Amino acid sequence: DGGITQSPKYLFRKEGQNVTLSCEQNLNHDAMYWYRQDPGQGLRLIYYSQIVNDFQKGDIAEGYSVSREKKESFPLTVTSAQKNPTAFYLCASSMGPAGGPQTGELFFGEGSRLTVL
Amino acid sequence: SQQGEEDPQALSIQEGENATMNCSYKTSINNLQWYRQNSGRGLVHLILIRSNEREKHSGRLRVTLDTSKKSSSLLITASRAADTASYFCATRPGGGNKLTFGTGTQLKVEL
């Protein structure tokens, strides 16, 4: 079945450690996104990528890094510079470049919950 | 800052009743989308309404869009316990590249 796979589902990190969250899609989508969700709140955009080898900062990129070396993969690294990393992280993809002629519907993974100890 | 803001923040109804939630946004849009999120899960796309549409239906869902008031509403008719979830509106401010989500309405449907 086509879809988006995020791993791990749960992750614990000690302060000062970098962690990488995996996001893989087999939908052949061009665009991929990372969002952060805090309890009882909406989603905030961290980074997005419209095409391989290109990505842009979202609204809260500080303390995070991404890469887009393959169309299917968009890993997110939460660095030690992120002051409050405990959150629920959601990866998504869409068929065409964001804002393009396609509908722009996003397909989401099941999320990764990061807890800093 | 959030582009969209849902109202109410939380809504509790009985099974069989209708549920209405509203979304207000700040800047011009090409379309507005509604998503659903079950607790601890990813979001699922429900419906998209374009800026030149006023109303759209999908099963038990009815969405309206008033671009003059910069607002949209989502109506779920004959609600079921399985409709219990958070509902978010999402837009691309100015038709740009970033899909921005509202703060969400938590719907609880009780038996």
C-alpha cells in the first residue's frame, strides 16, 4: 500500500543529543513537509521541500535540520540547539510542489513523539 | 502566527446531533482544506473548497466558504461516536507555498 512511514513512533532523548526522525513515502510525491505539534495546539511548519536537493525553512526552523537527497526520503534532525524539542512531529507529502496546480492535499504519516529526558 | 483559527476550541454533542465548527483566516486564499486528527495519530484530509466555491458536500460533511468574511464552516450531520477527533482548517496564505493550519476544534461525540 502507498503511504508515508515515520519512524520511530516514540523516541527518548537526553538533553544535548541530536536525534534524527525518519520519513519515507512511496507515493511518488514531489513535495514533503515536517510539522511540529504541541499538546492541544495546531501544527507549525518546520521545513518543507518541493523537489529533491532543495528545501526551505518554515516558521520554526531554528534548532532543526533536514536533507532531501532522494525523492522518497525527508529526514529531520532535531539538534541540541532546539531549546524545547519535546513534541509530536508529523511528516507529510503532496503530489506537486506546494502552491502548484495540483490540489495541494497533504498526506500525513502517523507521527513521531519525541520526549527529552 | 496561525493563519486560521477554529471556533469553538472544544465541542461536545450527543450521537445523532449535528456538529458545526468554524474557521477564520487572515489573508487571501486559493482554497481552504479541512483535516481530521484522531488522538495521537496523523491528520487525514477531509475536503477542499476553492475560493470560487461557496459550498461543497462530501458524504455527511458540508463545507461553506465566505471569502468576504474570510471564514469557513464544517458541518458534520448525524454525528457518530467515531467522529470524535480534532478538526483543523488549513490554507496557503496568499496562495503561497506553505500550508498553514488553524488551532483546531476538539469534537467529542457521546453515546
